[in-house]
Amino acid sequence: MKKANNQALVIFGASGDLTYRKLIPAVFDLYMNNLLPEGYVVLGVSRTKYTDKEFRKKMSEGIRQFSNFKDTACEKINDFVAKIFYLSIDTENGDDYALVKEKLSKLNDKFNLQHNYIFYLSTPPSLYPLIPKFLYGQGLTIQEKGFRRILIEKPFGHDLQSAIELNKLLLEFFSEDQIYRIDHYLGKETVQNLMVTRFANGIYEPLWNRNYVEHVEITAAESLGVEDRGGYYDNAGALRDMIQNHLLQVVSLVAMEPPIKNTPEDIRYEKMKVFRALHPLNEDDLKNNVIRGQYTASNIRGKHYVGYREEPGVNSESRTETYVAMKFYIDNWRWAGVPFYVRTGKRMPTRVSEVVIHFRPSPLPLYKHEDGENKGFNQLILRIQPDEGILLKTGMKVPGSSDKVKSVNMDFHYSELTDHYIPEAYERLILDCMQGDNTLFMQGEAVEETWRFVQPILDYWEKHPEAALYGYPAGSWGPDVADDLIEGADNTWRYPCKNLADDGIYCEL
């Protein structure tokens, strides 16, 4: 793989948990895989007072806990952190950014960085309008001698209007090709494998349409509650936190047309067409095809778990959703009439994210399932996490003289690729940004289109406070009423196991 040009990665909010747990361990993994440029530095910027030595010590501890190479010899880690530096400033004071410019100038001369800088905003969203403006004021956004890129974390706005305003503000100081909106979901190998599964295999692509697919199901379940994020989550909710970004991005990869070429421009163009084709939700859809829930107190395997409203930082009368299930359609020739079912929730039985392609049953059912039901046997499950892999469910004859059929699994697990290194999501995304590849990053227009799709749901809930909010016991699969979304007498949500290999046999929850 071609190495990126010499450059500096400047992390604002560097004293925070994301830098400690994810960003620096990911950059270290790149270092261990010999993927960093010859000349590189990492500059942490934050309010917290640290010396270079203190910050390096903290980052070394993060590497020891969270890196894929956590058992590396101390000398190797020390060599890496020797190129990590720290600068304490008041990030809300524009005058302090002169210190950033001065520091980068010195580092540029010392390490031959070629004036290439990436600015990573690992900060609260309230700083998104300020940091680009202050960088611009110091001339640090202008690409004259080298490239300048900005990496920002979700949320990209709180609603449609704020997303439009954020995009407008960013474009005042950076061009669109300089802006990298990061969604760590898209950095997962199994998410990227969606495109390979579709477009590299002649057996799937001819079937990937309304003629052969009955419905598509996407699940992102979490076993944890809101933990220590109650204050943030109570102002966000599952729709904003998961569906508007992560899951609609997955939908676009499942539903997109084949790109003309395997280039960032062509791939993002096809994804954008999916977002534009999302069928607008009408009043009936908002009432009947969007289910929201909130977990309640429950005992799980002898341990008591509080309900959402009892979590620290959460309003005791909160109507914020911790679960959303919805049905919608995509208005194009490939998917016309095919329902897409998407659900996400906290405090569910297990942590699992997957895409399920439900193929249509055979037109003339000559054989019945061993339980006596007439139903389709064919599902393609693309597991994103955990136990990443692919599972194909197909029908096979029950041994003996009967004409009954049972479902059997044909599976592949990424864990079997013991001779291949599997990078973490942030590792892949940071490297892509370093190399100027924006394939896996969100366009400003795409952000606005996904917000445009979910905004009617938010408006409906705000205008109709009496709209149903279903309680579901912690450790369950959500409100029972969500089962009614799935069309067809024999259809229901898939209830996946933690272990893909044991699907339908034994569930480790």
C-alpha cells in the first residue's frame, strides 16, 4: 500500500476519552503496520494542562489497553510517542490559535511535514462552529504549500436546520473536498464487505432486487444502557444517535446501484441516489410504521437493571426513545415495493449488528418446513458485529423418508482469517484521510438528505406528545408491537445469537 505524504495529525479535544481509547491506539496500529509516512507527528490540543511527557505517558497507557499491538515492547511504544506533542490552549479563544500556528511551524521545520495538516475535532459539537473559524483566522485552512483537511465526529447537527447551518459554516472555511465527516460504522470491515459481497460475486447481484428479495432487515442492538451518557442521550435519542447516521449509511450500501468505477466520487454518487430515493414518510407512516420504545427496570440473570428514567442525568419524566423500529421504502426500479425494516435499541439481550436479506420463497411450495409451516428458507445474513461474518440459510431435506425440510447454515467468520490483519474502524478511517480517500466519509449533501428523511418523525413526536412510547423490559427485544411491522403471517424480526455459528441452535446472550 502506498504511504501517505508527510503530515501532522492535530487532535482538538486530545485530553478526552476518544483520543485515549480510540484515536492514538489506532494511529499506533498504523505505525506498527508500517503505514505512517516517514515524517509524521501527532499534536494534541486541549484545555487540560499537560506537558509533552505527561501526555505521552497517558497515551502510552491507552495503547497498552486498547491497541491491537498492546503487548508490544516498551521501546517500540516509546519510539512512537516520541513524535506525540501537546499544546494547552483555550479552544474558545481565537487569539490562542496563534500558538497552534507557531507550534505547527516549528514541527513542520523539524520533521519535514511539508505543510500537510489534518485537524481532528474530537470535541463537543458546540466547538464545531468555532474551531474552523479560528483556524481560518490564522491561515491554517488555506492549501498553498500543502493540504489541509478537517475531520469531524457526529453528530452533524441536531436536526435538519442545524445540519444545514453546520454545512454552510464549514464551507465558509473549508472546501467540501477538505471536509471528512467520520462515521466509524463505515470503517468496519464487514460494512465495507457489503459492496464486495454484492459486486464481486455473480451469484448475488442478479438476485439483489425486488424480483427476488422479499424484504430487507437491519438490526443494531446494544446490551448496554446509556451508561454515563444520560445527559447527552436524553437530548438525542435512538433516532438521532443511530438511525439518521449509522443505519441509513448501511441502507445506502445495501441498496445502491453498482458504481461505474471503484472511485470515491462514483461510490458516493450512487449512495446519494439512495438517500434521494427514500420514500417520504406520510402521516399514516408516522403513526403506524415508526415504533419507539424506552427500556424499563428488569432483572436479568439475577441482576437488577434500572429503567431509562432512573439512569443518572435522565429526566424522570423523559419521553426520549431508547428503541426505534421502522418500515420504509426506496422509490427506484430496483427496490420498488420492497419494505426495509430497521431497528435499534439499548438494553437488548445481546450486542449485535447485522443486515438480513430475506429472499422470496419458491413460487410453488412443494415442501413444508419440519415445523409444518410454509415459509421461505433463504436468508443472507451479513454480520457487522460481533462474530463478524456471512451466513447463508438454505433448506435441506430432513433425513429419513419424510418430505420435510429444515433450515441449515452455511457460514464464514472473519475470525477464521488468521493470516490476515483486520484493522479497527478508526485505523482504517484515519489512514484514508491521511491518503486523501473520502470514500467512507459522509458528504454534506448526504447528511442533509438523511436528516430530511428523519425530520418528519422528530416533528411528529414533538407535535404529538401523546404519541405512543412503549416500555420494554431491559434485556428484551423491544416492544411487542414492533413485531406487527413485519408483513406476512410467517414473518417476524430475526432474533440473532451473539455467536453467528450457533444461529438457530444455541444463543449466547
